[in-house]
Amino acid sequence: MDALKHYAIPIQGLGHGIHNFDFDINESFFEHFEHSPIGTSDIQVNIVLTRKPEVMDIVFNIQGTVLTPCDRCLTDIHLPIEGSFPMLIKNAEEEADDVDVIHVNTSQRKLQVAQYIYEFVLLSVPIIKTYNCEDDDPRPCDDNTLDKLESNQDTEASNPFKDQLQNFKDN
């Protein structure tokens, strides 16, 4: 994880109030995570840290694109992603098992955020990887594949086996 040391935010000596940290994420970031499903990407991460006397509120704002095959036409597309993920950080002498709160030792100088960024980017990628690409120039869609899908749907409409099953269900 030494290669990811750039993704650490200083927390010791940080004054009370709001602090912003910006990171640009690309494929070199994801190479450090084994079996990462994300490769080529252009992602901006803005971290807003609000320091209070005993806790820190931290919000990860993610926006950008990832290169992925379109679920509709199987062409590689730059899929837009975005998300906002809040977390709570408490100062503690010992780590505690709490899913919603990160406990950091009071002597800890920096908070490593690379793993959180990685997980939140993964959560930002939609399950269905399509978007309205009609306004893109050039349009990335594979029209041949889309035409085959449409013609396949037309033939499915007159499927005799499906019709017989529907008759059986109706009776």
C-alpha cells in the first residue's frame, strides 16, 4: 500500500471546521487492488472533512467515468458515475467494532482513504451499465447489435411454445 500513500489525509493538527481534499483517480489507482473490476477511468473525488471536538464528519463525493462494456450493445462506453458517501470518524484509544463509525487512535497522524475511495467508486457503478448516449458525438452504440436485438424481439413475439404455455396458464 506504499504506492497509495498519496491517498492519506492529515488529521492530527487539523483545525476545527471544514476542510476539502481532492483526488484524481485513474487506472493506475485501480492497479493496486487485486481483481479490480475497474480499469480505464477518469474520476474526481472530493472529500469534505468537518472537524469537531470529538468527531469528524467526512463525505466522499465521487464523479467521473469508467470504461465498461454497455449491457445493451456490448460496445465499450465511458459510463458516467457519481455518488456521495458520508462517514463518521471518532477519536479513540482502541479500535471498536462499529460498522457506521471509524475509530482512529488519537495519536494517528493521517487517515488512509484509498480503500474507502476504492469501495465507494465500486458502489457508484450502476448494476445495469447503460446510459442515454443519443447526445454523444460520435454515438458509441453498436447499431448492428441493437438491430439484431430488435429483430430477435420481433421473432420472440410469435413464439409458438410461449403461446402454448400462456394458453395453459390461462386455463
